[in-house]
Amino acid sequence: MARPSSRFVGKVSLAAALALVGVAAHATAIDQLRSFLSQTKTARGEFTQRVTSRAGATAQNSTGRFVFQRPGKFRWVYDKPYEQIIVADGDRLFLYDKDLNQVTVKKLAGAIPASPASILFGSNEFEKEFEVADAGSRDGLEWIVAKPRAKDSPFERIEIGFRDGLPAAMKLTDSFGQTSLLRFAKVERNPKVDAEAFRFTPPPGVDVLEDR
């Protein structure tokens, strides 16, 4: 089985930097998502990720950090157990795998639509790409479920959990039944972000693959 971070890299299935927004506790999860998109321009924080097979076995746990600037700019870093960096500069997406000594470069326009990143890093028009519904309460969070409208999406469903206006978790289910659960911590809303965070220069000696 491919290691979890590689699956996220291949599918651009990123979960995002999320931040506190001023939303009443009784607001629906969809209302909280809309408010988050309209009120949060930048954010940074940390995440944990757990990937589970269809049979329920945990494949791997990962940790990392992120920063984003909407729309379309983000830096997503896996620190453990494998070092990997994903950077979007608004035009291109760079996928750097240290173990493979390889960087893959993609056009951002072809990578972001109909992915989790299009909800959290993209524009406010996420409902054009997804069928979105409130999914009730569990684990102390209010959840939405988003199903891609595209027939060829690698995801069956994407769930986002909110607490007091803060998107606090994301669960991705792919077409093979594998799930990836991300939880977010130490999140800052609308910090001043250095533009260098969204620039990527391949390290010397790495293989650079242009995915056209």
C-alpha cells in the first residue's frame, strides 16, 4: 500500500489550515463553512493525520504543519514519519518527496478543482464542485458532508467538522474505501504571512518532473 502522504500528494487531497471565525454556536455547519471562507484570508497551524484501510486497520499516522492564503496559495508540510512538502504558488503545485529525491510540478488549475483543497483554499464557489449537506453532530463537532459532482473524482465523500465556527477536523473517503482523518491544532486566523512561504525552489540534485 502506498504510504498515506503519497496518496495525498498524488490526489492533491489536502486538508487545510483553518481558523477561528465569529460564528454563533447554533449556526449550521454549512453556515460555519461559508463564514470561514468569507472571513479567513490567511491561516496557519498544525495537523495530525491517520489513514485507515477499508478493513479498519490503521496504515499510518503523520504529523505536520501548514500555512495558506486564499485563493490558491498554500504550504503543506509533512514532518513525520516521512518528510514531504507541497507548495501552491497560485499558478503551480510543487510536490517534493525527500525520500524519493523528487519534485513533481503540476499546473494548479488542474489540481485544485473538485478536491478538498478547492473547499478550503479556493474560492467561495465550492458548492459548484460539491453537493454539500449538514451531517449532524458527533465527537463534539458539527459536520458537513460534501460529495464531488465530478464522476471521475478519486473521493467518494469529504466530511468537515466544526466547533464554535472553527473547522477542526476533516475526513476523506476515497473510491477504495480508505479513509484519512485530519485534526487541526494551534491554528491562527489571518496572520501576516511571508510571501516566501508560497515559493518553492527544488533542492540541488533532485529530479524535477513536469506533469503536463
